[in-house]
Amino acid sequence: MAGIGGKLGIFGELLAFLMHRKKWWLAPILILLVLLSLLIVLTEGSAVAPFIYTLF
């Protein structure tokens, strides 16, 4: 299990933690956080940004 964490960095460590501790309920929360952060980063400099802010 330690081989997964060493090769992929922090994401591998997180995956190893989820597999070892059986904390699968954390996976949807983490996926949602990653998607929201990607949305914010990708629309930061575009003309769509004012419309994205209305969602929050």
C-alpha cells in the first residue's frame, strides 16, 4: 500500500488512506472540492466569471 503513496505524491497518499481506513464516504466530498476549485481557477480570467459568482 505504501508504494501507491510514494509514486503519486499527495494524491497517492490520500488514495492509500482511503483504501486502508475504508473512508469511502470522503471520496465524493473530495471530488466535489476538486471540481469546484477547477471551476474557479479556469473561469478566473474569463468573461464568464461574473456569472459564476452568482452561483455562490
